[in-house]
Amino acid sequence: TIAIQFGAHVAAKVSAVFYIIPVIISLFVWLLGMLSEYYLPIVVLADLGFLWSALSIIQNYSETNATRIKNRVLVSMFLGLIAFVIGGINHV
């Protein structure tokens, strides 16, 4: 794993990048008008969760915090999924 090969600090930075990628993608989806306006409020909550997780893992990359962040990321992923479903159903 990255943590074993390069250390927990490097693994935390890599994780933070992967938490930020969905935020960027969700912005492009909204800007390109691919989903309805119902998508935005829900995806903002998901994006805040991803950004909070990215910041948290960089500040404290302990195993305990990583587990807490993993659970937060799962909730953010679920919110993102709900946003895509709701935005797609109501899309004109």
C-alpha cells in the first residue's frame, strides 16, 4: 500500500486528492447542465463532506481519524449518489 511504501503522511495526501476529485467532477456536471436543479443542494452537502474529509486526513492521519473519515466519506458518497438519481429523474 501507499502507507507502507511511502508513509502515512503521503497516503493521507493521496487520499485527500481522491476526496477532492468528486467535488471537481460534480461542479462540471452542474456547469454543463447535465442534471436538474434538484441535484445542486444535495451534491453541495456531499461536496462539503468530501472537502472536510480531505482537510481532516491531511491534518490528522492517525488510524483512528482515518476510520472516522472513512465513515464520513461513505455518507458523502451516498449523498452524491442520491443527488445524481434525483437530478436525473427531474431533468428536463
